[in-house]
Amino acid sequence: MTEAAIEPIDSRFSWRDRLQGWRVRWGIGRMRFSVRPGLYALNEPTPESDVFVTANYKMSVDHLRRALAGRQGWLLVLDTHGINVWCAAGKGTFGTDELVERIIETGLTRQVSHNKLILPQLGGVGVDAAAVGNACGFTVRYGPVRAADLPAYLDNGYQADEAMRRVRFDLADRAALVPVEIVNAGKFILPAMAILFVLSGLSLRGFSVATMVSQGSAAVLALGLAWLAGTVAGPLLLPWLPGRMLSLKGAMAALLLVGLFSIRILPGLTGSLDLAAFWLVVPVVASFIMMNFTGATPYTSPSGVRLEMKRSVPLQAAGAVMALLLWLAQRVVEVL
């Protein structure tokens, strides 16, 4: 087998790296944001330098090399198909077989004078440390959850304290995920806004541009509130919203925003049926959008997500249909 080439890499973070990271946060080029799997030499390492294992999702590599600024090391990048460590470990691509294969392919044993690997803690679910040792003789150490804690971990003799082992999901973490949530939800919210805006001008009397503008604006703002609640308010207020299910938290965030903004929106609603549809559709749509956040938070599990969807989706569908019927009924009542 031909040994793969070793590429040099450093800890410098350029404006291009920052721009790429910003674009991916907004969902632009996310599926292409990866690096070539293999062995990378960080800051001219020696045979005694540590070996850090990561995924080939470029943001994972970037976090690692920035955390190791001023330090030497080897980065062993696994082929996770451009998926981050945590998700890849759950899917099996950040796993024992891939790790062993990458060690052999890169000729790692001929580059280092020791047999120790440092893996991120969140990759532990995918890697059998004993099997790695049996297959290629390397000992697996699990570093801290966050790459930023690596310097302290290394300086402390490869010991992680309790804080380094804790999975946090604080305000900054949740805020970083907001842009891509906005984009993902916008793919169906924006077309729905356009459709409802045009349909607002229809009635049994025909089509009216004036009616479309006045009533359509209220419909668009209602969906806009739901969009804002499910992608921004819900994630940011996650720990303080009541309930355990994200669908319920999304509905609560929507009701909070409705209370804050309804004074500006309600004048555009022409009747009690419109009003009822408005109060129903905003929490229903926000609840549905917020469920997408189950893929980002560390507080969910596959079985819990399935159970929540089983309970929530029928209610959300029924609520959306009821809101649409109320909204259409208002159009009929106005003619009678």
C-alpha cells in the first residue's frame, strides 16, 4: 500500500477561514465543507509530539488547530464524510475501523516514537479503545469535550477535570446555530408567505389588491413571527421555556412573541375568525420548526425524538388545518 502524503498545517486563522466559517453557519456550502482525510503536521511536529484525532469536517479541524496555537502536534483526520465528530460517532463513520485504517494508511507508526492517541470525548461512542490497541498497538486517550480545553488538559498531564468532561450547551452555543436554523426553516416558510399573501386577495367577490396588501400582510407577519419564534427565540430561550419537548418550547416561544408584537399585527386582522387563526397558526408552525432543533441540542435522544414526533406532529397538522379553515371561513363570512 502506498503511504499517503503528510500535509503541513499551522494554527493561523486567515480571513478566508473566517469567511468560510461564517458562510457555513448560514448553511452555504455546508455539505462541501471538508478536508482531505489523512495525517497533517501541525506547526512542524517532532516524533515525540502528540497525535490528535478528529473528523474531516473543516470546522472540527479549524477548532482543533486554533486551540493548539503555539503547540506542535499531528492531526489524524478521519473520513467522516464531512460530518462533525459527535454526529459521525453516532453514525459510525468516526469509528474503530476507520481509525485503524487511517493509522495504517498514513504510516503513523513511522512518524511518531510513541503509541498514544488523543481523541475528543464526544467521539468515544464510536471507538472501541481496546479494539484499536489490539489492531495496531495504539493506546486511546479521551481528551476534553471542547477543543478549547486541550491546552489545559495537556498542561495538566493529560488529565481532564469535571468541567472539561461536561457537555455544555450555553447561550453562545445555541446562538451559533441560529443562522442555519433560519435558513433551513426559510425554505418552506418563505414560499408559504408568498402563497398566503396572494390568496389573501381572493374572496367570493373576486380578487382585490387592496385586500391582498392589508390582510396578506397580517398573514405574512404571522408566519414571520412563527419563523422567528422557532429559529431564534426558542433556541436562545431554551433553558427557560417550560416543558421538556422542543415542540412545546417552540409553541411557548411563539405565544411570548405574539404577546409582544400582536398590537402591531392585530389591526390587519378583519374578524374574530382571522384572530383565532392567527393565535392558532403561530404557535403551531413555531412548534414544528422548533422540533428541527432536536438535531442540535445534546439533551435529546433518538428514541425521545421519535416519541416527540409521534405525539406532536398529528397535533401540529390538525392545528395547521384548523387555522387554514378558520382563515378561509373569514373570507366567506365577509361576503355574506
